[in-house]
Amino acid sequence: MTSTSTPPGLARFNALEEAAAFAALHEACASTAWANRLLAARPYASAEDLYTAGDAAMAELTAEDLAEAMAGHPPIGRPKPGDPTSAREQSGMAGASDELKAEMLELNLAYQEKFGHVFLICATGRTGEQMRDAVKERIGNTPEQEREIVRTELGKINRIRLARLVEEDA
């Protein structure tokens, strides 16, 4: 395979020193186990290979690994200050009314009390109302059901973040 067939962003990722590649992966997903699995499989021939590896690593995460991954995500409606990634991903809440923001805060707290972690959803492209409706629906789930929904949502978030990582121009 020649370097011309590998997208420039992916080639750059493949060529990163191990510590830098780990840092980039850990920024995409706060699970150390997930980042290590993807790191160990480098180099990737295509972006799709990277996404598939990310999905496979997500499927293998333990409950503790998932908890570590979730700890890297701020509550919906309260992106990390100075973090352009969480602000961009949660932009659907940016224009929300004060009432919706207050309702979301209450729902986040109730969810966190029930499940012991933040409400996690792939917020990209969703409105504040859609996120509110999702937390209202999901708060009735069992912890086991919710853990698998969170795994799916994390997988979606990770794919978006990996795509951004490998599609970036120099």
C-alpha cells in the first residue's frame, strides 16, 4: 500500500509517536482500555478500519471502562469551559431557553442520582428538546439497559471524534 492511498489525516495519525497517538485517542474517548486497543492496532489502512477497530474496542469495554469513558463527558447543557469539542457537540443546547436549560439540569441530576453517571447521548445534530425528551425516556431504564445504550451512544461519539481526527487538514 502506498501513502497516496491513505488519507493525509490518517497517515499523520499512523505516524504519530505512541504518546501523541495515545493522547489523541484518549481525547476522543477517556477510556484508557479503548485508547490502548486502538493504539495497538496501528497503522490503519483506511479510516473505516479505524472506525471498525473503535467499535470493536467499545464492545469489549467493561463496566469500569465505560465509567472511565463517561467521566470524560460533561453534563448536557454544561459543556466544559474552554473545550471547543464539548461546546460544538452540545450546540443544540446553546440556543435553548432558560426554562429548558433549567429542566435539563434537573433531569441531569435525577439521572445521575439514579445511574451514578452523567446522562450521555450523542448530542451532535440534536436539539435541546430532543435531548430533554431522550433523558426523560431513558431515566426509566434499568441500569443494565442504560449501560448498553450508553455504550452505543459513546460509540457514535467516538466515530465522530475519530473522523474529525483523521479528516483534519495539516
